[in-house]
Amino acid sequence: MEILITDKSHLKEIRPVTRQELEACKKVIREGFQTVEKDFNLLGENNEEDGAFIQIGRLLEDFDRGNHMFACFIDRQPVGFIEIDKLDKEGEFSIEKLTVIPQYRHYGIGRELLLYGEEEVRKHGGYKLCLGIIDENSILKEWYYKNGYQHKASMKYEHLPYTIGLMEKIL
């Protein structure tokens, strides 16, 4: 059943994720990335780093390392997720695992999560956000362009069936 987010009877909030909510967030990440899996014919055993195949252990490690994790909740259920990781260079952060489950797409949740993440980076003294996408995913690449990100490089790895596109935004 699809819930219209504009309906005032539904509580919507974006907030930090607790350790106890990571299992529910894992399901959101997997479901959100399954469309990418289908579009690009990915196989879990070859692409365990991709969101469609994320394991709870990976999320726990990231959480315990201090990565910032946020979710969009509707009626207390997560429907979107973003992770922010501080990079080695001072003031630089990366976006990881930004996704919204398919039935909640096209309501602006992804953009809200992105803006929320950008604001969190600013609060922590950050000035640059970096990310990697499947370079062949022209729809996603265009979405990031519309949100102020610039393509910086493309990298091909033998073990991946696609090219990684590196993008960034100066905040």
C-alpha cells in the first residue's frame, strides 16, 4: 500500500539511526538497491559491497567506527537511508548507501536525506562531499547533477561489471 507523504495523518521525520534500528535499515538499503541489481545484472557473490547485498555486520562496523547514519521514517518505519563517512582529508566526507525504497520514491525523500546529510557535514566542519555511483546509471548521475554534484573521474575495476563514477560537491 502506498502512503501519500503529503497526508498530514502520517508522521514523517529524518533523524539519526540507533544501533537497534540497523537491522530495519539493512532491509531498506537492500530493498532500495534491488532496482540497481536488476538494472545492472549484479550478482551478490561478486558484489558484496553493493547495497542490495549489504550484511548487518557491515552496518554495525560502520556504526561502531563512528559513521553518521540517518533515516527517513514514516509512521516510525524507515523508508530511506543515508550514511556519511569522514574521509582522511580534513573537511572531506563521503555519502554512502543513500537510498529510498521504491514505493516512496518521487516524493522528494532522497533529496531531503541528501540535504540533511549535507547539513550534518557542515555542522562537523566539512566542506566537501564525495560519492561513487555506477557511472552507467545516467538517471542517478543526472539526479546528482541537479543537486549540485560534479563528475570528477571514472574508474574501471576488473572485478566489477560496471564503471565507478566519482562525484563531489563543495558545500
